Amino acid sequence: MTDWSKYPLLATINSPADLKKLQIDKLENLASEMREFMIEIVSETGGHLGSNLGSVEIITAMHYVYQSPKDKMVFDVGAQAYPHKIITGRRELFHTNRQYGGISGFPSREESEYDDFTVGHSSTSISAALGMATARDRAGKDHKVIALIGDGGMTGGMAFEGLNNAGASKTDLTVILNDNHMAISPTSGALSQYMSAIRTDTRFEKLKDGMWNLTARLPKSSKFQKALRGLDAGLRAMLVPGLWFSRLGFRYVGPADGHDLPELIKLFEWLKDISGPVLVHLRTEKGKGYAPAENADNHLHGVSRFNPQTGPVKKKNGKWTFSGYFSDELLKIAKEDEKIIAITPAMSEGSELLKFQECLPDRCIDVGIAEQHAVTFAAGLASQGMIPVTFIYSSFLQRAYDQIIHDVALPNLHVVFAIDRAGLVGDDGPTHHGAFDISYLRHIPNMTVLAPRDQNQLRLMIRAAINDIRGPVAIRFPRGAPVKVIKSIDKPSNVFKPEMIRDGKDGIIIGSGILLTGCLNSAKALANDSNLDLAVLDIRSIKPLDSEYLRELAVRFPRWLTVEENALMGGIGSALLEFICDENLDVTIKRLGLPDRFVTHGDRLSLLKEIGLDDDSIKETAFNYFSKESKSIQGRIRKIRHRV
């Protein structure tokens, strides 16, 4: 448990009302305590650290000035909202952050009245806040709506759409840009360069001061200085980089120091009396106040457990992940084929592309947090004979669904989708679970969907996707380290056919990906415990299905149990049900998969157990479904069907 004697000020904060009781000169001490507290807890639980260390003063000042929950606050990205959670009554629960049964690592409307908008991804805050402000105006209310956007959130196209609409609407809305020139990794692109220009540009003040000093030496200088005041607006229009926001209809304020609490409070107090769209540009440092975070390349954006005294230590010779195997194999192929281009939407580190980026920097392109652009950019490359491989997390790819259909699949372009984090991702929870990619991809014409169960299959699928397919192809793989190789296959072309990894006579379990390990363990345990002999099939190619193989399988096995780490609706089980119906096969199916609800956050094993996909649950379901009594009943049903 937390020793609150180390945090005497923080220990008194149970709501924003308690925060307002403190004198302003005490708030900087509170900010220091909050940083130490977050470092202590995150070192035990893991989580997002650097972005939250950088947002402490901004969020503290917001809650000190504004009247939450009356005033509405939207956070973007959600990974910078830990100080908000601590201030708004979750201080005592913070040790459960991202733990099974504990609080979420992101703002969640279900969790607190202070969380006005559920958010895990980026670039949504301005649109959501504008909707809230518009609803406020229609209801005749007068509270403030504030959107805090940062950590790369402004690079997403949706943020620009929100700015465009909000500026034109003239609605009373405050946008706070937390500019730490970082996302998970350093931000790239023209917008990042533009923000850097705003942070460093002093031309206007220097030129104005110079002209003011010059005119002071001239006769009747007051006339010249009066004329200079008239030129002020014109000079600012020519020289101040923030003009772009002004042209969009926002009153631009800044840049200002996002770590100066007294000045932030003065600024926010002034903003309370300003109406219309306002954009406040604040400069911050990701990882502020913690040397290991300040000095790290990614400023400790996301970390697992670590020693708070020394900071996280990069592990050497650790287990490779599916992401690592994918990027490593792609690099080998890319060195032989200059047409291959790797694309990532600000996920070069998460997708383990850093080595590829280092070896082939001109062929590894980070487009920023812009998934829609990433997909259509890949389509443009493919239309000119290049082979783009787009690394996008499953839950992030959802944002580019229209682009997948219209820009890639419709013209049947050869784009390879490396779908990372497919299935349950654990502590990041429902905003990041890859629960739907099979469902939203397999019904798209021209699309091929593959799922490897281990690193050997992954390597072969990559080569097959590049060399043996001419249209769009998606390879889905999970977060974390691969399981032990179950059984090897010898050439890429084999990945399109199902593979029997355990034969049996009493029934068959059909699965894909790393859940096949659980299927195999269950089948072996049932053979030992109950003399139930079950086959286990790896479907491998989710689309297209091998029709001939499945028709032969139906002759041998009248009942199938499908196991998948995807939503049951539209998943592998659904695909096989459709096939059975279309082929008029006498086969019944029982399906295991993700339920029709959003699965919570927590460690993977706890989540699998909760939804019935852990080894013991698969074993129990298989026993009940394939047991002798069940087979006898099913046999009678089949006879009745034949008589009818």
C-alpha cells in the first residue's frame, strides 16, 4: 500500500474541490508529489509514464481554474490523463491502474463522472468537444468545454477536420495543444516541423523591437511609432507561425510554458472570459522531472515494471515477439527487393521497425498518427508497382476501413497489412483489443486474411504475401512473444491450406493463431483424462477457405468446435457456418470466441479465463460437446434428419 506520508499534499486531494483549497504557491510542490507518486505506482504496474509526467501542470491548472464536472474536459490522447484520474477521486485506486478488476488506463465514462469522453486512441478530442459545446449551446447552458490534445494527437487527420469545423462554427470552445513534439516516438512530418517553428520563432518580436528602437532616434518619432502600431497586425500576419490557426477561425494564444503553474493559472483564468474558438499552444517536455524518462529516446512512453531508482533497463537477448519476427523477415526480403516499402502510423517502435528504419531509412516511412492516410498512401505506392507493407495495430486499422475497401480492395492493389495486436492486448483494454479484424476484413472482395500460430509460419506467410499474392493481403498476429513452434511447414505456398496438427477420431477442434496451443493442450489432456480422441486443425488461411479440404473434413467429422480470438459475429466460426450452409453439409458447429461485449482490461490469462478461452475452459467445452452421451444424442438427431 502507498505510504501517504511521502505525499502530504497529494494525500489531501480527493476531488478538484480539494485542489482549489490549496494556495497557488503550494501547487508546484503538489506537482512534484504527483510525479513521484506516478513513478512509484507505474514502476509496479507498468503503463504510460512519459506523457503523464509531461501533462501534470496543465491538468492541475485546468482543474484548479475550471469547474469539473460542470465544465467538460476531453483528453487526447487518453494516455496523458493519469493526473486527471488522480485529482478526480481515484488516487486511492491508482495502484489498480490497468490491472484486472481495477481502473482503466484511459478516461472512461463508465468509471467516473469526471471522465466526459471515453478515449484510448488519438485525434478525437476537438470533434468530441465541439459536439459537447454545440449540445451545451442548444440546451442554453453556459459551462466551458476544453479539449486537451497532445502527444502526437494533432498529426491525425480527424484533428484537422475538427479544427476546420470548430473554427467556422464560432462556438465557444477551448483547445489546449500540449506540444511535446512527441508521440510514442518523435513526431514526423510537416506539422511537427511547423510546431517546432512556432516554438522557436522569435522573428516578430526581434523585428518589432528593432524598428521601435530605430524610430525612437528619428525626429517626431512618436508618429513613426504610431504608424508602427498599425503595422503590428500586418507584421504578425507575415511572421508569426500561429497565423495558420488564426486563419482557421481560432484565437491563437502562445506558445507558453506548459510547466509554469502560476502562469498557466493566470492564462486559464483569462481564457474563461474569452468566447469563441481559442487555441492555446503550450510547450512541455515529455518525461518531465524524471531523468530516466527525460533522457530516453521515447521518454518512457509505455513501460513494464521497473526499478524507480534506476528507471527501466532495456533487456538484452529477450524473447522475440511476432512484431520483431515480422520486421526482421521483411528486412531480409527488402534488402533483395527494392520495391518493398514499410509504412507505419507513428508505431515504428511498437511494431519493432527501428532496425528496418536504421538499415533502410528511405524505405521506412512514418506518416504520423494518420491511419487513413497510411492506407491510401500505400495504395498509391502499390498502383505504381511498389509493394507497401503497412504496419498497423488491429484496433487502429478500424479507423481506415473505408480506405481499405475503396482505395485498396476495389482496384485490387497489392498492399500487405501487418496487423499487429490482433486479439486481446491485455492491460490497455477495450480501446486497444484487436477484436474485430477478421470480421471487418474477410467479407471484403479480393482480400486474403492469414493468421500464423508461430514464428515459422509468420515468416513463410510474409514471403507468400509478397511473392504469391497480387491483391491485398492481411496477416494478423498477437501482441507479445510467440509460442513454441508446434509443427513446421516447408514452403510459403502451404500456408493457404489448413493443417492437421493433431489427428483424432471423436471430433475436431478448429482454430487459428496462438490459441491453437490451448486447443492442442486441451485435446491432449482429454485423451489422457477421458479417452476422448480429438483432432486439432489449424485453419491458417481465414480467407480464402479451402473448400475442397473442408468438404472432405465434413465427411470425417460431423461436429466441429471452432476457437478464435476474434468477435464471434463474423469470425472464423461464422465463416465455416456460412460454408456449411452454402454447401448443404451435414455438420454442426459450436463456436468459442470473443463475446458480444467489450472485454475489460487486465492480464491476458485472466481475460481468457473470463470469456472461456483459457486451456481449462476449452477443455471443458470440448468434453461437454464431444462426450459419448452428447454424441449419442447427436447421432439420433442425424437419423431423424435423414428420415425427414
